[in-house]
Amino acid sequence: MSNTRVKFYQTGTFTVGNRLLDDSDRTVQSRPERTNSLNSGHRACQGCGEALGARYAIDAAMRAANNQLVAVNATGCLEVFSTPYPETSWQIPWLHSLFGNAPAVASGVAAALRAKGKKDTKVIAQGGDGGTVDIGFGCLSGMFERNDDVLYICYDNEAYMNTGVQRSGSTPAAAHTATTQAVGSQPGNPFGTGKSIPLIAMAHGIPYVATASVADLHDLEAKVTKAMGVTGARYVHVHVPCPLGWGCDPSYTLKVARLAVESGLFPLFEAEYGEVVARTPIRRLIKVDEYLKLQRRFQHLFGEPGQPAVIAAIQAQAERNIKRFGLVEKGEAK
Amino acid sequence: MLQIRIHGRGGQGVVSAAEIISVAAFREGKHAQAFPSFGSERMGAPVMAFCRIDEREIRLREPIMTPDALIIQDPTLLHHVDLFQGLAADGYVLLNSGRSAEELGIDELFARVPRRHVCTLAASELAREHLGKPLPSGALLGGLAALTGWLQISSVQAALREKFAGISGERNAAAALAAFNRTRAKLAAQEGVHAQAD
Amino acid sequence: MLKQIEGSQAMAAAIAMCRPEVISCYPITPQTHIVEALSAMTKRGELGSCQFINVESEFAALSVLIGASATGARSYTATSSQGLLFMAEAVYNAAGLGLPIVMTIGNRALGAPINIWNDHSDSMSMRDAGWIQLHAESNQEAVDLHLQAFRLAEELSCPVMVCVDGFILTHAYERVDLPTQEQVDAYLPPYDPVQVLDPAEPVSIGAMVGPEAFAEVRYLAHHKQLRALELLPRLAEEFAHGFGRSSGGLLSEYRTADAETIVIALGSVNGTIKDTVDELRDTGMAIGAVKLCSFRPFPLAAVRAALQKAKRVIVIEKDLAVGLGGIVASNVRMALRGLPVAVHTVIAGLGGRAITKVSLRRVFTEVHAQSESFAEPHFLDLNWQVVEKELARQAEQRRAGPTAENVLRQVNAIGTRVH
């Protein structure tokens, strides 16, 4: 009987566990020597995508940095749920300053380490979409422009969740938030607004930009690890569903994240110095409906009569992404 | 305390001139304070700079209201701005011009200060000669030293060399010395004329 | 070493000798000469491994230093006016986190209307943020206060603002005795942080504190500034021993021993005040002056001790609490509570208007003569005609137009005037 090498697609999930993989393919999280930088006991909601993403990202970064890491955190969900006074879940040196200055503060930490000749200590700045896309944008651009030696990780749950689900510059079109309600003739967040920080980061020409999702945690770890091997300004944008804010079942966090990727609405790619160098092709392309209907923030699009035109417009956005990043290989079955 | 006020237009080196006077005074062991008028400086706009010189620490921080000496770097300011406002009764006036004080039409000045305290100097021309550019400050400072006797010409030259490095400093120092000698000669001649007229 | 030097250059030289490790820079008139000089020094390699970071806003400038200081680096920046407001959130944050950052404020008026000239409205806007605020009377003192500031900040773990009058000091050439590197090293040891981001000993800095502990944390910040009241004179004394001159401290007195009228002020105007006091003393007036150096913490006890023997006090201040009157005067009144000393507020020098010896002499004479007509607060050299005319115009028509432009039109601000 011959041995057939089986290619596993969905690794690290309940479908195929880490124990069936080569050691080098296993996640950091699966290892007993993981640092648990974001320790248990934090106060994140059930099913929080951000807590999951942060845990994977930071432990991967710690491994890559030989545990010599300093983290700067913007105000937001992650900061609040990880440091409920008088406790902290962080097992690494961690600084929270303000909402809009995490990139600048991290630049300062990096400068101080350089001044002191501590070449081996690495710096990560992290924040949600609010702190990154909106109020922290100026500082982020400055950090990019100076090519400061900082890896910035944005956990994008597409709204200001910590303050009660208000619209941010990352909120997708048609989504209901507390400040873009599903009421009136154009319910939800208006079309034609919003910005893509990954593309803006690319426009700054920084050494490494990547998008990632908690749908593929191996990929997230790999990208963070890769980023940690690069010097200069680096940016990783992680899509993290928020069950509370999106109105989806807490047990569906990974599923919803996967559907966002498979619809083309959240493209996974890497870029270096402003050029896309890799993308993750979509294996099982789906219509956006499958993704949207699992979230109460889009429920006004469904039912009778629903908003078929709006759904079509969202579908068009997905198709633009697919085309732009080449997410569907020619000849792939739909 | 001696108070010097310099009038000119932005870009003519008025502020530098005040600074150089202060450095020259410092080199002679005096206290000196130089500062600009802090207007919205732009090329061509009227500007002022001030310099105080004293044997002891200077504590006063107001603009110079009652100057003991005036340097007018740009005669186009005459009849346009009240350049002589507050001039002390025995004050000195040095004007950057090839024309005489009488020709400039500032006769009213002669009623206020002694005639021999007013002097014109073709500083821009001297500057063109020595520097190749019509930046008159260095020459005017040489003229000021001659007119007032408040500073040694060697101190002025040393200050110019400190402020302007290399060949530029040398040329400015040369212009200052030329201006100093010319002004000295002019004053002596004036003295002679007046002596005759008495 | 004695030098004839621009104030900004002198300060930069002194700051360089303090061995800063991270300097952030965002330009704004009139402080920019300081950071420009430091930039050149860093680029030429004169500051060792010091990192000079050109940032995209003042908010970023202070934020960078928050990160740097928390990592154990001696950190410095400078700003003025609008820049200080733009970093306001970070100003409070740095004080709350207890980071020993030193920042020069080139005092400049706050808009609107936009104004680039000197007054104290900028540093006054941050007076309760928890930073120590020291005011320099001369460029010599500006140099000396920066040395003392780093020492003070690091001993207390509290940020310090050194306030230096914009243009009047920053852009003035005067004689300054610059210290040597040896003198500075003897006075200012390397920074030994109370808290630091270090992978070897991880800590979380910047937690949210709720009602159960916030008041205690705030009290401790207040207590820290009260400790500065003792530390400032001690550091000034040590400075005097090491450098051979008096500088800083809480305040200093000038001819106050038998004074009936005492003038009190912050910053460079004290020079003009001293000259005026001398002139009036020559006429037999029993007048003296107190130069206040530390505005925060406000030295209530020291001010009381210095002023209590007077019959009346004149506060000359370059700021205005809109809707109230004097800021410094209010603080002075607090120091003198319960005492029968009359405190007169004189608002002067707003937006860079010159404070002249002639005007001060007139005011001091009027107050000393206990003139009843002396308004409270008194606005020195205010053009009441212009004000009345503008008020009349506004009363006449609803769409009166922008106030500033209308006043400028009245005042006819073209060409040069002496003052």
C-alpha cells in the first residue's frame, strides 16, 4: 500500500488538528512553550475575534523576537478588556497612552531602544479600527513616512465597539451602527465612504503590509512572523468579527470571518514597498448574501421587500476586490 | 546705557547688524542686548532691530523708544516711516546713501541733534565693491564706529568675521574698515568746514 | 564660558549637555530655533546615540516622548501656543503617567485671533495639567532652568515645562555663561526610571482606574507637586554651589525689605520692572519687586512670606482669564488670604504689546498713591477708544463682521511703529 500525501486546507481547525501536521507547520498557540502574552482572565466578550487575533499575533511576535518585545496599545476594546484595574492580562511590557497616539508612542519606544543600543528588543503597536483608521491616522501616517521600526497591528471589527458600536472609517457600506442606523431611505452606513488602510499603507511604500483574518490563524501567525523579520514600518490588518457589534452568534466568529474572506469582501494579501506580492486565492467562492445574513447589522437588507439593490452593490464591491487582487484563479469552479 | 535702533527692509541684514554690534560690544567686555522688532518679516517690508550696550547687566526688555543712535539702512523709508521717533537730543544718525543729509531733505533733523552727529555713507556701494553684493550692514557698522566712537573698529571687524565665516567675513571686515576710514575723513572735513564758517 | 549668543542657541547648547536620548521636533514660531540647533548637533554626531525625530504634529511630538520616557530614555521637546494646545491630551497623559519629560515653552499668545508674539496664555492653559511650570527671567536663567528641570523631573517622576518668553528671550542676543559638560554631568546624573518598559521585568503601564482608586491616584500627583516646593529651593542651592550663580528656586526678591508696594510677575518683564523700581526708589518711593519663578507648584507660603509686609501688591501678568480677570493675581490672592494687603491686577503685554518702563512707572505711581480710580483689573495701555468704537459698531448692526479685522482696520496696522 502506497502512502499518499494529503494536502490539508483547513489546518488548525476542528477539521484537521495541529497534531497531523509537521512540527514546522504547527501554530505557535499549539506549543506548550507559547508565551501566553495575553493571558487568560481578560474580560473580552464571548466569541471576541480581537482577543483571539491578539493572542495569536502577539505570541507569534514574541516567538519571532525571542521574547524581547514591548507592546503599545491604543485605547479600545483590547486595552480595556485586557487591563481591568487592578489586574492585567499582559505578560509582556505594555504601555497604554491615548486613543490617537499609539503609532507615535511606539515610535518613541523604538527611538529610546535605539538610543540605548537595545537592538534585539522589538516594538509592536496595536489598536482597533477606530484608533488606527480615524483618530490615530495622522500618527500612523507619520510612523509610516518615517519608516520607524514598529510593527503596527490593527484589529478591525469595523466600528467603535468599546463605546457602543458607533461607525468608524472602517465600517462597511450598509452596516447598521449606533450612528448609522438602519432607518430612513438609506439605512445603514452610506456607500462611497470609508478607507482602506492597507492600501494607504502601501501608498507610503513601507517594507511590509499584510491583511489577515482570524479565519486562518496559521496565515495570521505566518504573516506576523514574517513581519517581525523585517526592519522598518510594517502593517498588519486583521479582520476580527465582533459578535456583539455585528449581531452574530458568538460561536460563529470563525465562520463569519471565513465567509468574509470567501466572498471577496475581505481580501487576504501581502505587499512590499507598495506592490502586492502575494494573495490568498479563494477556494470556495460564495455570494455576499451568505456572509451578510448571519449578522444582525445587515438584517435590514433581507426579508420582504429587503434591499436587493444594496446587496447587489455590496456584491459588486466584492467582485471589484476579486478582480483587483486576483483572488479567483482562472478556471476555478464557483 | 547706549541704545541703537536700526531701520531697514526685510532681507537687508538689519537683524544681523544688531547682533553683530552686540558681539562687538561683548568682545570689548561690555554687556549687550540685541533683538529684532518681531514684525511679520518678509522681504522688502520695513523692519527694525535694536541693540543696547552697557557696562552692567541689561535688564530692560522694551523696544528702544529713545535711541542714542539710528542707522537707516534704506533711505526709501524716509518720509514714509517716522524713523527719528524718540531720537535723543544728542543722538547720532547714520544714513545709507551717497547723497548728503541736506540732499536727502531731512533738515528738521539738524534742529534736533548736533549737525556733526548726522552722517551719510554710501554703504551699499562700498558693499558692492568689497562683497559684490549691496548688503550694507558691515559697512554701516564701520561707519557707526567712526561716527559715535562707541566701539573699536577692530571689535566690529572681529564680530563680522565671527558672524560671517571665511571669505565673506574678511570682505565684510574690509568693507567696515573702508567705511570707518571714509566716515572719519568725512567728519574731519565737516569739522573743518564748520570751523571755517564760524 | 561667557558667550554673546541668541537665547535659543544658548538653550540648545545647555539641553545638549544634559545628554538627552530622544528629542522630538515639530516646528512652531518662536521655539523652532531651539530644536533646529539640536537637530544639527544630533546630525553632526555631537549627541552620541540621541535620536532626533521629526514628527507630523505636536500631538505626535509629545506622544513619541511618552513612549521614549516610559522606555527609560531622557526625553525633550519644545513648543508654543497652538502647538501646546494641539498636544493637550498628551500633556495631561504624560503628567498622569508620571513621566519625567522636559519641554520648553516659547511663550506665545493663543488664538483666535492668531498671533505669533509673546504672552503667557499658552502655558497658562496647561497650568493644572500636573506639569511643573518654571518661568525664566533672562536667557541665563533659561539655560540654568533647563538643567534644573531635568534633575527635578527625574527625581520626582514629574514632567516639567520651562517657560521662556517668545521672541523677547528666544530671539534676543545677550551674554550668557554656558556651563561645561563636566559641570552639567556633576549636577545631572543619568536617568534612573521609577517605571520602565523592560522585557526582563514586564509591567503594564496606563491602566484604566475607576471610582474606587482615581481620587487617591490624583491626590498622589498633587502631593508630588507639593514635594517640588521643597525640592526646587534645594536644587537651586545645589546649582548655586556647582555653577556659582543664583538661578531658579521658587521666587526671588528685589528691594522688598522696606517696600510698601511690591510688584510681582513671571518671566522677562521682571527686568523692566527692576529698572522701573530703581528709578522710583531714586524718587524715594518704597517699592520693591518679587520675581516668581515657579508658577506650578504655586508657592503659596513663599509668596505670602514675601508679600505680607507690603500694604499693596501689583501683579503684572501677560494673560487673561476671560470672564474673570487675572490668573496670577487670583493665585496671589489665595496666598494672601486673610491679610489686609490690597492686590491690584494689571493685565499687560497681551499678544506681544510692549510693556514699557514709562507705562509701568505710571501704574506703580498711581497704585502707590492709592488712587481710587485704578480699575480692577487694569488693562495696561489698552486703547479704549478703539474698544468703544467697535462696541458701538456691533450695537448698531447684527452683521457686524469679524471683530479682529474690524479692530485692525481701526488701528490701521501698516508700516512700522516703535510700539
